[in-house]
Amino acid sequence: MFTWKNFFNRTAYNPISKDILSEYNKSRPLGPQKMLCYSPFRSIYFGHHGKVVSCCYNRTHILGEYPKQSIKEIWLGEEADKLRNYIKHNDLSLGCAGCKQQLVAGNFDAVKAKQYDERKHNKNGFPSVMEFELSNTCNLECEMCSGDFSSLIRAKRENLPPLESPYDDRFVEQLEEFLPYLEEVKFYGGEPFLIEIYYKIWERIMAVNPAIRISVQTNATVLNNRVKRILEGTNFHLNVSFDSLQKETYEKIRKNAEYERTFENLKWFREYCRERDTFFGVSVCAMRQNWRELPDFIIFCNELNVPVYFHTVFYPEHTAIRTMNSAELEEIIKYLSGFSFPANTVVEKKNEIHYAGVLNQIKDWYQTSLTVSKYKGLKIKNWEHFKELVVERIQNDKSQSEVKSIAKIEKICQKMDAVEQSITPEIFNRAIADLDLADPMVFDNVIHMLEQHSAHTLILKAKESMDAA
């Protein structure tokens, strides 16, 4: 018998298809692994607002919040265990849509999960990797960024008050228990070399476990005596964000940066890493503004003998390739497919793979654009119409087999039928009023919500908002 208690408490895992998993495993640095992703078992990510997650690609499943909970309480908590159980079942539904999309597209090089394969498993269960995004302090106002990651954007573009960071000296003290077991720590921003608490953490690392690999994602605009001093005393590995080799384009994308100065800093950082035999790489946000330069970056980085990584930009839309129409995407694919590169060295081979990965991603966006373009501006007539659209979207999902799709459709339709009995047309219209089904990510999130038996919760929230109004 159907009850709301069973409706909310029932767990049904939705594993990614075995075919995709098999192909992905072939691309992993250590070969096929027992787990699809080791992040929840080996890593913890401290984000803005005190929100703690497993990695930066999964910002929706919150493991805990500092300072409401201690670092240890979060790591050993119920939400962390919940995510681990999903991953054990190869299910990426619990906030892991970013990696799922890359896997489905065949862009295995961009799958964040790969980065945790080589990290060790501590016998005491402590993480071997910690990632820090503790402040949005930044000196740039990049086109593809937001106030959550740039204090200047938050102040000037969004006209919002400063973002208060909950991380304090007590947080640094709590880290000390974990430092002896850490293999790597990663720092993001804002701009890491402008964030005061990072210097305190680096000093603590130098005192407790100086062998820890310190990885920093920097925009390379900050290089002063203080930065050089901290680099001299620790084990730094650097990745420089650099989105154009053309002065005008670069300075338009990364507002407030000076091309010539940043380029000189990039070379200084490269030499620092070469002398110490530590990692150095270049990260490029593949965007509408710079897609023609992607081949140039392969040539440039091959000449420097450093790897280049192409990051996916999802928002805002005016910077994202994925939201371009099918004709535009087809043009990009035709252009980028016309290049070939040498693959004689280890770095050249890696960069060739990176290039193929981003091209595969764009090809997948093109295919998706052909199937979802008809949803642009579509007005959902009623609940039955909405159900038809959901079924159609599941049928077009390449991430799972036909058998899995049929089972998923049956399950969701049963749940939607049950929900339909408890709503009025007015409540339904409020619940779906803001859904942009032409955006594949939005549509997929709606389906995930329905599959995870939250449809009734959405309806209730819509009703509450109506009552409040």
C-alpha cells in the first residue's frame, strides 16, 4: 500500500551504465578501480559560507557546515556516509551531475573523480586530501566568475556586502589533528595568494608535515616577496589560470589583469616548479570568447613542456559554449576537428588527450542541442504534458541502457501519478513556473528530484509560497 512515509524513505540507486563505466576505467591512471570515485572516502572540501562537501564538482550534497560542526564531526557524519553509499553503487545522483555529464560525453579527461585515484587510503579513515575554498578575496572580475569567487565582483557587479568567512584560528587548530595523515592539500580562491588564512595554514603545514604536497590554483597576478618567501619553504605545485594568448581577449576575460605582467609571472612560476621538480600546469576556461584559441594553447603548452587543462564553463550563459545553438556548435566542432598535434613526448600525449576530451564534450552538447532545442520557450500545459516531456527526456539519456531507462520511467511515472492526486492546477503551475527545460542540466535535475521522491516536497513548497503571498 502506498504511504508518504515509504515514498520519502525508499532508496533506489541509479548506477551509471556498465558500458560507460568500462570505457572510463580504461582511461584511469591506475587502470580499472573498485570505486567509480574515491573522493568521499579520501577527500574533503571546505567551501564558502562554511559549507563542506566532498569535492568542488559536487556543491549540492552538503556534508556539514563549519563552525556548527567540527571538521571531525563532518567527516564522520551521516551525510558523508550517505554519499559514500551512493558511490559504492556507482550512482552519481547525489550531487555528482558534473562528473556524470563528462562521463556521458566521453570527456573522461575532465572527470574530476580521476584526481582521487592516486591518493592513499588512510587506515584510520582520515582523509588524505583536503581542499580549501575559504575566501572569495580576489583582485579580478573575470567574465565567467561570480561574487562567490571574487570579492570585487560581489561588490561592484552584484552590489552585495562582503562575503563573511566563518573560518578562523580555531579552524586552523582543528586541522592539526589531520595534517600528519594528509598527502595533499589544495587551495582555491578568490586568489589564494591574497587570502590571509592560507598563509596561517601553510605555516602550520611547515611545522607539522612539510612533506605535504601543496597545490595552488592561481591567476598568476600576485607575485611579491611574501609569496616568494612562502614558496621557498614549502612543497608547492602550481596551476595557472590563463584563458587567452591574445592581450585584448585576455584582459577582457580577466578584468583588472595586465597581460604582460601576468605572462611574466607565469614564466617565473614555471621556472620555480622546474627547479624544484614540482608540478606546473596551465588551466584554460573553454568559453565562447576563446574557443578558437584552444589549438593555440596546445601548441603553446607543448613548447613549454607543461600540461594544459580545459575547464568546462556552465554559467553565465553568455560565456558558456554549451548554451550556443546547434549551428554554432557545429561550426566550432568543424574548426577544432581540423587540427592535429604531435604526440611524441609524455606531455604532448597528455595534451592531445585533453584536447580530444574538450572536443568530445562540445560534440555531446551539439547532440543535446538537437534534442532539447524544441523545449525553448515551451509552455507546459498540464501535469500529463509534463510527464510526457520527462519520459521523452529519459528515453534520450545516453548514460544508461534501454532496460534501465524503462525501469526508471516506470518508477517515476508511478510517483508522479501519486503526487498528481494531491495537487491543484494552480499549485502545479507555481511549482513548474520557473523550469527552463531547454537547459539539459535543469531538466536532468528535475528528473533527479522526481526520481528521489522529492516531487511532493516541491509541490508543498510551491503551495507554501502561494499561501505566503
